[in-house]
Amino acid sequence: MIEVAHQINAVRRQVGTCVLEAGEARTITISQIYDASIDDVWDACTNPERIPRWFLPISGDLRVGGRYQLEGNAGGKIERCDPPNSFAATWEYGGDVSWIEVRLSTQPKSGTRFELEHIAHVDDERWAEFGPGAVGVGWDMGLMGLASHLSSGQAVDPREGATWAASDQGKEFMSLSSQRWCDASVAAGTDQADAQAAAARTTAAYTATVP
């Protein structure tokens, strides 16, 4: 697997707010620059044969207006697509609806910036309990899988991934990710004690430890 500290430090995380028709919403934005062409990164993110190689098996109609389903996780509707620059979709899980947008951009020197924004209503119960780490840690793991796939060209073995996630190194990664999302939350104006408490619950949920 990818070296933990290097991957954690390669990712940028931001917490913010936006206004939807239904009212105020919270946002998290996560990004990383990959040493790959924009067309390659776009294909890895939109080709149903490649998505399972770094993320999860996916089914459905992957075009605007179509619905998708990630195995054992979220599904939703694809709302916009501008290849190879961006796509947006609903993210429907556990009875809640949020939104994601993926944006790709070619970097001046080399490589491609992958940026994902996840938008959720302010009354989202998981956010209230866990803060931005509720979804942020999972996206950190996704970006790590994409980094491994793009750098090697190989598929990430789900069994090896599960074993790694349960290992000390995997728990270290999730703990560091949770703390970085806590830091981003504090930077966005969240009370530090509240942010730390939410991060402790997030870390415990991902590592099965007592906060």
C-alpha cells in the first residue's frame, strides 16, 4: 500500500458552507494532484470497468439522467457531465440525499488535479455526530486507492484492502485522516472542543477503538 504519511500530506482538505434551494448546506472539498493525464484520470473515474479497480463495483446507466449504484454503498442520479473536466451526481445513502461533484484540471507543470466536493444539508445527523470526517475519511481512502491505481496501473485487491484497513497501518491512516478533517473543521470556524469530540467519534467508528 501507499506510505501513510506521504498520502495524508498529499491531500488537501477544506470545510465550508453553501446555499441550496432548500437552505444552507455544509461542504467538504478534498483534492490531490496525480502524475497522470487528465484523460487517464477521467477514464479511471467514469469507466465502469476501471472504477472497481480502485473504489467499488458499480452498476447502472452511467450517463446524464441515469442512475448508478455502488456495491454496498451509495447510489444516485448523474446530474451533469462535462468530459473530461467534471461531473455531478446525487449521493443517496441510508435514506439521506447529498451531492457530489468531481472536477479535474491539468496542472501547469505536470499531472492532473482531482477535486471532489461533497455537499450535505446542515441537519444531516451523521455530520452532527461525526463532523466532516463522517464522509471525509472515506473519501481519503478513495483518493488513496486512486493514487495506487494510477501509479501502478493495477487493480486494488479488495481483500488486501480490507486486511490493510484492519491493520495498525490502516488504523493510523484513518486516525490521521480524521484529525486532518478536524483541523479543517476548526479552520472553518467550528469550536475546537466540538470538532475534537466529533473527530474522536469518527476515529472510533473507523478503527473500532474507544475514544
